[in-house]
Amino acid sequence: MRIERRAEEASAESWSDQELLERLRRDEALAIREFYRRFTPALWKLARQAHVQPALRDDVVTDCLSDAAIHLMQATSVNPANLTGYLVATFRHRLANDRR
């Protein structure tokens, strides 16, 4: 069981961002885990650079990724051409709105 799960996770790492989005729209648990695994480090780094309090960083990043995942899972949303850029912009807008 554990070996199968590792093999699935290894295959998920090779997915393109577009394939990840397609699988996310189908509400696949592995795709959701991969979405968080793939983009959490980049957003966490941005949170640190933006001087978000250390105790709040994980919550801010998780909230942003959760909201983005919910939005991207909707059939009516358009897939961004650059998913990383989209998430970075979303995160920066969220921080700016929180500071207003």
C-alpha cells in the first residue's frame, strides 16, 4: 500500500501544470495534494519576504492556496497559462488587500 502511494505521488510530480489543473477539476485527491505540495514552498517564501509574521505564514499560504484551488476547480474558470505566476499574483493581491 505504501509503495503504491509513493509511486502515485512520483507520477504526480511529473504532471504538467495543465494536467494538474485538469485533474484538480475532476476533484482527484492526489491532484489536490500535489497542488499544495508543488506551490506551498514558493508562496511561503513570498510570505517571508513580505514580512508576514512567522506564526501566520502557514495560515496565509494555506488560505490562499485553498481559495485558488476552489476557484480553479470550477468548470467556468479559465485555466491560467502560467499557474505559478497566477498564484504569485493572487498571493500578492491578497497580502495587499489584507494590509489596506
